[in-house]
Amino acid sequence: MAAWWQPGFLKPLEWMSWTYRVALADSPRQAEQEYFAPLAEALKQVAGIPVILTGGIKDAKVADQLLQERKADLIGVGRAIMSDLLWTKRAVESLRGI
């Protein structure tokens, strides 16, 4: 398998991402936080490398559940943090039940 920095490595991943986005373009699933979870889970099973799941995840409990279900190895919450600078503090509090 080609290393991630070698030409051509990302083409299949880019194609899968584009295909999945087109499939979800008008889908009601896009309103869900974990709308890329099925793709991340499938990729994780075949790729043999750690997978980061992104896609509108804003709730720490949803992120934790996805990790517990092993649908991904890491959850990207960049937009959640950009819209709420205290997101990480609130996430820890919600997961601890504070």
C-alpha cells in the first residue's frame, strides 16, 4: 500500500468522500450529527489505519458513543469548538455528569 504522502494514495479516499457527499446531498440523514459514521466504520474495517470521524458532531455524548461502538478512532469536533470556545469544558462536564 502506498504511503499517505505518495501520489495517488488519496484518490480512492477522495472519491469515496465525494460519492458519499453526493449521496447525502438531499438526505435527511445530514441533519444527524453522525451522518458520516457508516462511511467511517466501513473505512475503518478495510483500511487498517486509524480513522477520524467528522460530520457535524456537536454533542460529547454522541462522540463518546461513536468511540465506544468503535465506529472511529478519533472524533473531529472542530466546528463545535469554533462555535463554542468552552465546548471541551462542557463536554467533560456532560460526560462526568457534572
